[in-house]
Amino acid sequence: MATAKAAKKGARRAPARKQQAFDAIIVGAGFSGLYQLHCLRDRLDLSAVVLEAGDGVGGTWYWNLYPGARCDSESHSYCFTFDDKLLSEWQWSERYPGHAEVRRYLDHVADRFDLKRSIRFGTRVTGATYDEAANRWQVTTEGGDKLTAKFLITAVGCLSTANVPAIPGLHSFKGRWVHTGQWPHEGVDFTGKRVGQIGTGSTGIQSAPVIAETAKHLTVFQRTANYSVPARNAPLTPEFRHYLRENYPELVRIMRKTPNGHPFVIERRLVADVTPVERQAIYEAAWEKGGLQFRATFHDLLLDKAANDTAAEFIKNKIRTIVKDKATAEKLADIDHPYAAKRPPIDTDYFEAFNRDNVTLVDVRADPIEAITPGGLRTRSGKEYPLDIIVFATGFDAMTGPLLALNIRGREGLALADAWKAGPRNYLGLQVAGFPNLFTITGPGSPSVLCNMPVAIEQHVEWITDCIAEMRAKRLQRIETTDAAMDGWVQEVNRAANATLLPQAHHSWYLGANVPGKPRVFMPYAGGMARYRDLCAGIAARGYEGFVLS
Ligand code: NA7
């Protein structure tokens, strides 16, 4: 009788309501969000949820599925290092992981630590407002959910807001257009198509050679010529796997101690320490080895323009040697900024692709794109380029874009967009005054994109976790940085950038220069990951200097 009654009651019961109040809400299920969830839920035993717009884990890698999408960090360093077992059990297949393999890895991490049960997929955050009286963040989602939490932690990545340039006529285009950072999961078939690719950053340099393999014709529209060094991607050999097994602790130590978080050291020698003949041999060897190590051949490549010129000239000469058509080679080698002052791409057969009959380079610095037409694209000189598909490899509203898209409001309704009207201002890239208990993983002002990302992410997540653990131990409810601390940090970010050649690339996304109207502020911290790690540790050890805890 009792059972029947319960069954009848159960039949009438409304569907179980989802939990809406948490200790912490984390936005994003990429590297940062997954690890932050694991730390808060499984180490600190807090109630935590991840809200993720995509239908799976991966973050940036969930959306960047364009042809040739591959990580520029070597696979054995593009992973978590916090768990020795995880580190040793996962086997990468290639020197640089392709997008699908990175997603498989993150899926494995999510399953291994049973994270998916705390992630709400297909859930886009539309607003986050700090309720001062309750000391809680109120978060709204596109689906109409309202959640609250004491801590709000953004794990939205630095390169996740696609930048589609406002070229007149795009709506009139009768063909198909796609942005590389919002690539359709079902793929795009280029077979027999006339494809136009706009953009020659790291993405365009990866995608062009792969698109060219199937397209009828590929026209690459280049506004700024770019350096690139061969990646020399290849399957990992049994010998290399053996080397990894023997040397992982040392490699991890190097990753945590070097300025850019990669598993190789930057040479201490200066360009002037060697003869021109020795220098040429060093560059040749680095070119053959391939990858971002090229940048590590000399200590002063990013510090001294004369030193940088030698690397720049070496790469330009390589371009001239590889590309057979002289006029095309000159356009590709006509590079206006120091080597690596913009994010330095690495490639697989990028320059070689211009030797194909079905690939053409168009210099849109000389003859800018004027309009997209129903049938293709027109440049200022009136030249028409008939196209079936346009690929926008035009980058991202980097670093601040994904944060501002969350529509965050702090004390007294202050919008983050207003607080950052003149550019991002924060402390350590982690906190903004007026936004208590909000942490921004790899926010502007932190090393982030100037570092191998998982290394930067692990440091941020662990610092935030330790901070929250300490607050709990001391029964503190609120942490908030101050204006004075932010002023000091902005100065340090500028000092660090100005000590390098990085600001000399006037059009880089590091400066926000790629998005019309965006304030020009050098965003990532260029002082090096190792120095930054020590700074953050010292600040915590001194009782969270620059933060007010209450
Ligand atoms: P990037 O590096 O910002 O490159 C975007 C490219 O698109 C770059 O060549 C731009 O030229 C070009 N672009 C942007 N807008 C236009 C217009 N309107 N007309 C012509 N060309 C244009 O983005 P990526 O996706 O390649 O790389 C981003 C990061 O992802 C990368 O650094 C890695 O960290 C991973 P410009 O140089 O502005 O003249």
C-alpha cells in the first residue's frame, strides 16, 4: 500500500530541480575550467559547477576545428602535469597534437576525474552580477537559468571570441563563409571550390596548405606578411617515448622554470657572441629541428633589434629560396615587424603551398579588400575575385573579448566593459577592483598567451585554489584587489613589454590592434612565466599583498 502511494506521488512529482546555488561557478570547460573544477570540487570539497557553451569539453579546441588546426606547443608539454599517473598513461601520437587529439585528451581527463557530472554543456552565460548584500554572484544563462555562487571563476580562454571583420557586402555573398574559430563540426568540403582565405596569422598559415589539397583554387589574401618556421611534425618514435618516460620530471621542472613554459631552455648566448658563420649554422640547425625552439636560439632575439634582424633576415631568405615565383616570394618576405614580435607561427608546407598551380597570393595591403560581392570579393583597384567559399582566418578579439562577452557587473552595477573602457586594468591578471571574489584565469595582464598555455593555467588554478582554501581556513568571505595594486601591476605589465621588442609589432592582437575601436594596450605579461610565478607566490606568502580580505 505504502509503495503504491509513493509511486502515485512520484508520478505527479515535478522533474527534479537542478541545483542552482554553489560555492563556485566556473565558466568554460577547456584546460582551465576542467582543472579548476577538479581542484575546488575534489581537493577542497566545495560545491562547484562548470557552465560551458559547447556540447563537449575542449574550450578553444572545441571550436577551432579548421583544416590543419594543430597546437604549436609540443604534445608532451601541452598537457597537465599535476598528476604523475595522468602524465605517464596518456600517449600522444605526434610531435604536435592536432585539434581532435587535444579534444580526446581533454575528454580523457574529464572522464578520468569524473568531471562531466559537474559540467552543464550547451549553457552559454549571458550575465554575471555581484550582489553585495549577499556577497554572491548571480549568473544568468541563455537558457534562462539563474545560478548563484560565492566565487565566480572565468575559464573562458584568451582566443575564443571570433573576429569577423566588418567588410561591406558580406551579407550579400551567395557562397558560404566560415570563421576558423567557429568551424562547423561536420566540416567543410572544398572539393572543386574556389576558396578565398583572408588572414595569414598562425591559423591561416596552418589552414592554407590543407585547404589547397582539395580546393579547385585557393586565393590567400595577405594584409601583413608573416614569419614562419617549419614545425617538422612527425609521429612520436618509441625512442622518444622512452626518453619521455626517463626524463619527464626534468622536463616538467624546465617547463616551470623557463620564461615561456616550454620544455626547452632559451640559450644564454647573445647573437654578438658568435661569428656570422656560427650564427648561420645555429639558425640552420634550428630550422631543421623546427618549431618554436627557433626563438630560443639566442637570449637577445626579442630584446635587441639588431640581434632580431639576423633571425628575420635568415627566415626571409628561406622564404625566397622555397617560393619559386619571385614576385610571390617577395610579397611573402616583405615582413614589417621584428621576428616573434607577433605570435610566431610554425607550419607544415605553408610557403611550399605557393608553388602549387592552384594557389595564388594577393597582397591586400597594396590593394585592400573593398567589398564582398554576391560572387566573391572586390579590391580597391576594382579587381574581382570570384569565390565559392570565404574562410576568415582573421583571428580573435583576444583576451578581453571572451571576458566582456560575459556581461559582468561588479559592485554598484559597475560593468567590466566600463571599468575597462580604456583597456584592461587588473592585478596579476587575476582580479579587478570592484569585482570581489571574481577570478579570471589567464586574464589580460598574466603571461597566458606568451607561455605554453597549460603551464600558465596550472599555476593560475593552483594559486586561486590555495587562496580560496586559505580564506576558508581563516573564515574569510571576500577577496578583492585595490586600485593601487592595479596601478602598480599595469605599470609592471608595461615595463615588462617595453623591455622587449613585442610592442614594435604595431598591428598585433597582443595590443588589441586587430579589432577596430579596441583600446591599444599591451595585454599579456611579458616578464616571463617563472618570474610571474615567483611574484604570485611571494604575494600569497605575504598575506595576499595587494588584496583586501574580509
Ligand atoms: P591573428 O594572428 O590575429 O591573424 C589574423 C590574420 O587575419 C592576420 O593576418 C590579419 O592581418 C588578418 N586580417 C584580420 N582582419 C583582416 C581584414 N579586415 N582584412 C585582411 N586581413 C585581415 O589570428 P590567428 O587566428 O591566425 O591566430 C591567433 C592565435 O591563435 C595565434 O597567435 C595562436 O596563439 C593561436 P593583420 O596582421 O592584422 O594585417
